[in-house]
Amino acid sequence: MPDYKLEQTAIDEGYTTIAGVDEVGQGPWAGPVMAGAAILDVEQVPDDLLHALDDSKKLKPVRRAELHDRLKTTPGVMLGIGLASVEEIDDINILQAALLAMGRAVANLPEPPSFALVDGNKPPALDCPVRCVVKGDAISFSIAAASIAAKVTRDVLMTQLDAQYPGYGWSSNAGYGTPEHQLGLKRLGVTLHHRRSFKPIKLLLEGA
């Protein structure tokens, strides 16, 4: 379960404002890649909220949404969201787009962090020191909060896109290549929200 040890280590090293950063949506065939950033003041955030935080993938959708609502309204919590568009994904590749989204999430925090804990092993370009943490969303409170913010925000966006482009199942599959999504592509074709650089979409466009 996540805790505050990594943040405390950074504080002990002299940093004052520690952000956790995570991204979601590298794998889907459609929609943007999204990132979240979170700064938690553990002196203000209730213990029950802190200890409910976890890797967003381990939480049920309703629970994720509840935690996100609390994070948005709890004193001592600052959140930032950033995304990279489908066009950017196709232009610079999905990894670079994810790093770009992370940078935008940090830039959208109410105040700049002095240090960042970033999920994964690739650091985004930030204006502060960065420590990469593999599976950090299961280790750090701040990264877990960032993962929840990113996941819930992206799922809401994909549900909105599903209403505009029905037939692909995006409200339930978040743009991943599920059988329903594949059937929608065969029936309805490729939309402007599909990642044309991804092999399954590329093959469809080439008529393979």
C-alpha cells in the first residue's frame, strides 16, 4: 500500500513542495493520453483519505470517483491535469506524448513543486528535480492521488466522446482495443479520435 516515505525523504533532503506525477492511457487505440499531478500536505489531509489512496487500476470505478471528489475538495490537496492529444501522439509517439502530458499536469498545479516523484522509469522535462519510481502509484500517496485524478478525468472524457461517437464502447473500454471496439471499427470505421500511428488503426486505414 502507498505511504509518505518517498515524500518524507525528499523533505528531509531540503525540498518543501513534493508533487507526485502519473499518466494514464498509453495503451488505448483512441483518445488522448492524460496525466495527473498531486501535492499533498499530510498535516491537513485526513488519515482515512490518505490510506484509501492506491494505484487507480486497483480501485473500482465508483471508489475512484469518490476519492477523486474528495481530493478535489480537501484542504491540503493540490491537483493538476495535463493531456497530449491524438495528433501529438501520432506526431511524436506515445511515450513522448505521455511525458509531455506529465509536464503539462505539473504546470497546471496551483503552485510549482520543488521536487517531483514520477511513476515509471522515464523522467519528463520539469523545472525541478525528478525521481522516477517504478510502480510508484502503489508506493507513494502523492503518485497514487495523481493516478486517480488522471484516470477519473480521462474516463469522464472518454464517456463524453462515446456519447458523440457511439458504437465503439469507449465509456466502458476507455478506448482500449476490446472486441466491442474492434467491432465498432469494422462497422463504423476510424474516427478523428483514433491514434493513426497505432498498428491496428494503421492497418485498417491501409485496408489490410
